[in-house]
Amino acid sequence: MNIFNKYFEIILSIILIAFFTFLINKLIDNIINKTIKIKKKKNLTTLLIFFKRIKKMILYSLGLLICLSRFDMFNEFSMTLLSGLGIGSVVIGLAAQESLKNFFGSIAIVSGNPFEVGDFIECVEKNVSGTVEDITMRHTIIRTINNRRVIIPNSQMNDFVIENFNYSDNELVKTVDYMISYESDIDKAINIIGEEMTKIYTINPKGRNKDVEYPKVKVGKWQESGIVLKAWVWGRDNGDVFENIYKLNYNVKKRFDEENIEIPYPHMKVITKK
């Protein structure tokens, strides 16, 4: 009867330990999720998501050790385990060398903050660009423009040259070329592009930085078939700047047609013999 009572207490304590471990994990997860929704800061989101994963691993490991400590045989085994821990740690360290590199690489990314979840980055050596979707303890997930997922180990991410388009300022600028014929009115074409840029752009960069020229349209170069006009198109982020470019292309084409600004394109004359 004493043996039954003893093992009944052990089983009951294990159930309670497992329940409270699970409950504590869920409570911390709820706090983290609510904080992410309320704060909506990318650096805080990245840090909390990373902490969420480490916390889970630590809590369940501690719960398992506490459960095992309820058995007398584990207490005797633990002394033997500790005596062989030195050799075992060396063997495990060699076997899990790559995993440890990725783990410490993830800590370096989160603490150094070269990029965060939600940033648009480009890995220069790999020619991979996209939005950082997740940073795990092993790898970084990048969602490309065509909605593919590229998974790169964190140890490699620390070695790559990363271009972060959101590092210091969310505003982004890209250049777009528009070609007109030599017979077209170049001043009118420049004014049309500038007017259409002002209509579609939602944030005026001049308001933030007096050194920024906006709208900025310059003569890029002369080519055999026409003159290239270069426009600097701004956007809140990478997605916004592409949307502005698409709208600008459409609006400029319509205005060029209305104002008789010719867009040069190849012509072919076909001569047939009867």
C-alpha cells in the first residue's frame, strides 16, 4: 500500500508539473502576442518572437528535469551523468557544431539588429531579395517578391553582405527611365512627369529632408532613337515605391498621348513584290 501511495504521489506530481509548465508557457505566449499587437514595433517583434522560442525550450527542459527528479533512480543516475558530462559535452559539441553555429548566429542577428522581421533585404552574394518573414533559432526565412520562401542558415546570414532597405528610414527611392523622341518638347515632357509624380506620391520627402529635390526629373542620356529622362520615384517602403512606379508609368503614357510627346519605338517597312 505504501508503494502504491508513493508512486501515486509521484504520478500526480508529474501531472501537476506538466500542467503548470504548459500553463505558464501559454500565459507567457499570450502576453508576448498581446505586446506584439499593441506595440507594433519591428525590432520588439523580432526580439519577442525569438524569446518565445527559447522560453519554450527552457520551460519544457526544466519541467522534464523536475519530473525526473521525482524518481530515486534518477538521483543516483544523475551523479554518474555529471561525472561523464565533460566527455559527453565534447562529443555533443562536435556533433552539433553546425547547429550551435546557427544558434549563436541567431543570437547575433537579434542582438546586433542588422535586420528585423518585416524588413526588405537583399543578400548580395546570393542575389536573393525579399521580406524577412521569420528568424528562428536555426535559420532566417525570406519571402521573395514572387512569394517564394528562401531559407538560409543564420551562420551564413552573418557572413553575407546584407542590403537592408528599411534599416534607418522606411522611405525608399528608385529611378525610372522614360524615353522621348528628339522632335518632342523636352521641357513639356519633364513637367508632365513631375506633375504626375506629385499626384501619386503620398509622402513629400521635402518635408523631412530639405536636401531632397522633389519632384526630380533629369535628362539621363542621349541615345540613337531618343532622349532618356530619368525620374526619382519615392515610396513609403519597397512595395509602395513599386506601386508608385506602376501608376506613374500608366499616367505618363496617357499624358504623353494627350500632349503629343512621342515615345520612340522601332519601325519596320515591308516591301512586297507583286
